[in-house]
Amino acid sequence: MIAERIQRVKESGTMKMKELAGQKKAEGKKIISFTVGEPDFDTPKHIVEAAKKALDEGQTRYLNGPGLPALREAIAKRSKADNGIPCDSSNVMVAPTKMAMFETIMATINPGDEMIMPDPAWVSYEPACALAGGKAVPVTTKEETEWRMLPEAVAEMITPKTKMILLNSPSNPCGSIATKEDIKGIADLAKDHDLVVLSDEVYENIVFDGHKHYSIAAEPGMFDRTVTISGFSKTYAMTGWRLGWLVAPKPLFKAINKVQQHSITHATTFAQYGGLAGLTESQDCVKAMVKEFSERRDLIMKLIKEIPQLHCDTPKGAFYVFPRYEGDMDSMEMAMYLMDKAEVAVTGGEAFGAAGKQHLRISYATGKKNIEDGMERIKKALA
């Protein structure tokens, strides 16, 4: 009854733990959740008001598939000015960020093709590749090299079947940031082997300590083979709006647009007016949220250092820590142990790949009081 391709795909580890935390709360447990990457801030008021205004003005009808022209123009302008990507609005498609990733893989990966990706990595990359009939090839990243996907490690994984390299910087789940040298090295490999690059940059604005985000599509000769994905969920606290974008060269754009036309048609019309306000009006709200994330990161790192059983380097971006723990439990057992004994929900590191063994992903996209109370519970449970 069930399609074989679906049976090959695991459920999302992060959503599983989020749902389990919800069940425990319904049972009366006082669960503190560090599971999904969802900022706890309200969507900035001017964005909400723009969407309300669009509704009041009757902006509830179909758009062309790629999205609201003014929003596409704003995304292109931002991508060119901030990231150095040589695009215009005709290269921009508006779509939920996860859908943009899925559409790109469906439009490029043939059955039997290989997609090189980091390990650990966000839980949805490998399933999307599997649903397209491809094979995800993990590149093991390591604590000692800041969880970066190094060009020399990527080179070892390239075969005649390789079609795509997937990048994610800043990284979920590790908070790592690719260096300029990393980006250049991977770009050279893509050009030498005629590969497509899918670059997930949804955390591009959440970087700390003066570190810089680099877009591989800005490298010489890379725009014509790169799909860059970003979005509103993390930067503007708009997770429930399901609004993001991709920037692609014309041949890839045309192929991806076919997938969008035959699936979601386009992103929600009135939500796109909110996104437009987010991009074109004051960015003070973004600066304030990133400042708060930086303070939360410093707080959680201080508390981790007070727990002898946890070991973690300071992440440079996103809003996750990925500590290694001592003991013999596998990561899912440890996550369940903390759920039961500490009433704290985290995600086992192996949900993100084999390299996540004996690690936990903890999202600090929640208030400082939750961070303090949750880490104190973890400290007691591990003791």
C-alpha cells in the first residue's frame, strides 16, 4: 500500500522530539524544549501589519508561480548587495525554504545520482535526496576542524555518479561557518567536475563575533551552477509563515519552477507582502534578535562548561550547540533519558548523521530563563 520510496525515509528526528515533548506537556509534565529551531520572538509588528494590510486589500488570489514581483526584486537586490550574487529578479523564486530545497533536488537529481553533503547535517537533506531516487554521500565533519566540510574531504567522495554538492553555512546542527578558503576550494571542485551546488544559507544573518558569511554563488564561475536558498523563518522569526526563496541561474530556475507549478503553485500571496516589508523596511529588529541570540549562546556555553559530562566548542552562527556527552548511551537513549529524568527535550545527535554519535543538539532559540532552568536540570540528571 505504501510507496517503497516513502518506506526508505525516516521521520524527522527534530519533529519527533518536538511532538513527544508536546505529548508530555499534555500529560502535565513541565517540559523545557530545546528541540526545533524556532525563534521565540514574535514576528516584528511591521511585517504582521503589512500582511494584514494585504488581506484587507484583497491580496488573496493567485500569483505567478515564482512569486510577487516586488518581493523577487527585493530579494535580488539583497542577494547582490549583501552576498555578491550576480542575479536579478528573474533568478528569484519565492517558496517555503524547505520546499525550495526539495524542489531543487527533485529538479536536478536523477535515480542513481549522488549528492555529497555534510555529516552531521539537517535531518531533511538525505530524505529529500532519497525521494528523488538519489544517494546521499556524507562527508564526515569533526569537532577539531570546527565541524566544517573541508574541500579535501569533499574531493575524496567525488565519483562519476556525483551530481551535486550540498552546503549549509551557518550550519544546523553545529553552528559552524565555512571559511572563505572552504568556499573557494569547494567551488573549484564543482567547476572541475561539472557539479551543481545547493547552498542552504537560511542562517546567513545569524553570525557572531564579527565572523562573515560567504555565498558560494558569488565565487567566479559559480553562479551558473549554484542554487542559493535562504528565507524569512530564522532571520525575522517567521517560522509559521512558511516563506523563503531560492536564487538560481536560468536553466535551473526553469526546471525548478516546473516542480513548483505542479506542487504548491506559489507561496501564500498575502504572506509575501509581509516578507516584502521585512526585507525593505528597518533591519533594527534583526540586529536586536541576533544580539539576543549572541547573549543566549554565551549563556548556554557558560552553563555547558559547568557540566563535567558535556564538551562543546563555541558555535559561530545559527542558534544551536552540539555538545558531546560522556557515557555509553546512544544519542536517542540519552535524549529520552533527559526527557524522562530532567523533563528537558533535546534531539539526539545521530538524527543528523552518524557523526552525531554521542552528541546532542540543543537549540537556544528560547528565553534565558528556559536556558538556565533547562541546563540546570540536565546538569542534575547527568550527575
